[in-house]
Amino acid sequence: MANPAFSEKTFTKIDFSYDKSDIMTVESTLTKVGILLFILAASSAVSWVALIQGWSIAPMLIPAGCIGGLLCAVILVFKKEWSPQLAPTYALLEGLAIGAISAIFQEFALIAAGLTFGIVFVMWFLYKTRILQATQGFIFGVTAATGAVFLLYMLTWILGMFGVNVPYIHEGGIIGIIFSLVVITIAAMNLIIDFHLIEQGAEMQAPKFMEWYAAFGLMVTIVWLYLEILKLLSKLSRK
């Protein structure tokens, strides 16, 4: 599975010895997705204002949000039962980073948000109508592609620490634009797998706290998709 918060074994590694009257449902999970996105949006708004107004805390928002969000995500992978507390915390911290980044690219932020939710809606429609299905081959292909992107980003980051810049892919030329389009496509394909795993959890009657975990997993993909679209729009403006 591509999303690090999700895998095909996500719902097989939890304790199913609980009250079966209090189980995960798709509808309730989607409600929690909405709650997390609201928290993220509210946190982003505060962070946006802080950066625009030049508050003293502004320079710390991106590193604090990214590091804090990453820490929450890592803990959640191993402690899924803490999801009702940590998933909202993740959304709050991630919002600090997203808001500051969006303020830096404010001319593209609204368009990027609209495109992101447009893609989410389209992918949900394609999934529900079974035009796209999370088959084993589909999951394997998306996993491999996402892993390749992750390794490339890690390599770029490590080389950047030594003053070495990977050419083209982060620039505004045709190669950089094509690369962003490919990554956006891969992120969108991850949504299909996320939707599949949410339904799988409901069918397996996973415990109620897994709704928060599944909502967190879907939000990770949505945030990734938004950032990649923001990056693409920035590249297009430099072409």
C-alpha cells in the first residue's frame, strides 16, 4: 500500500476483541474526515494571518508544523488506538505548516484548494462507479510509483543538504511540469486505495477508533495532493 498511514494489513493488525455494537462505518468515517479538514483549515487560517502580518512566531510555523505532524503520524502508525486524540492533533499541527506555505504562494492557494477537492470528488465518483478499482495489480503499481517518488524526494533532500541541486524536476521547465503532473496523478490514485481501505475496515467491523485513523490516512493523501498542485501552479507561473 502506498499511503504510509495505510496498508492492506492495517485492519488485520488490530485487536478485534471489543463490543461489536460500536464499530467503524463509512459514513461516520467521512464525518471525521470533515472534522479533521475543518481543524486543518482553521489552523491554516491562523498560520496564514501570522505569516502575512509578520508575527514573531511566523518563521517557526512551517518547521514546527511539519515536525510535530510527522511525530504524530509516526506514533499513530504504531498506536492506532490513540487516533481519537492524535488525529485532530495532527490536523492542527499540519495546518500550521500548510497555512504558512499557502501564504507564501497565496496567489495559487485558492486555485490549488479548489483543484484538490475537485480531484477528490472525481476519484470518489470513479471509485463508487467501479470505473477504477483497487485490484491487487492497481495497488502494487501505485505502491511502486509512490515509493519511487518518495525515494527521489529523499535523495533530493539529502543532496540539498550538501549543496547539490537535482536539476529540472523542481524547476519551471517542461520536465519539471511533467514531473509534477505525474506525481499529482500518483497522489490521486492513492485516493482510490484510501477509499477501498475505508470500506474494507467497515466491512471487517473494525473498532470505532479506526474511523479516526482512516480519516487521518485519507487526509494525509489530500494534503499531499494539495501541496503537489500548489507546486505545479508555481512552476507554471515561472514557465
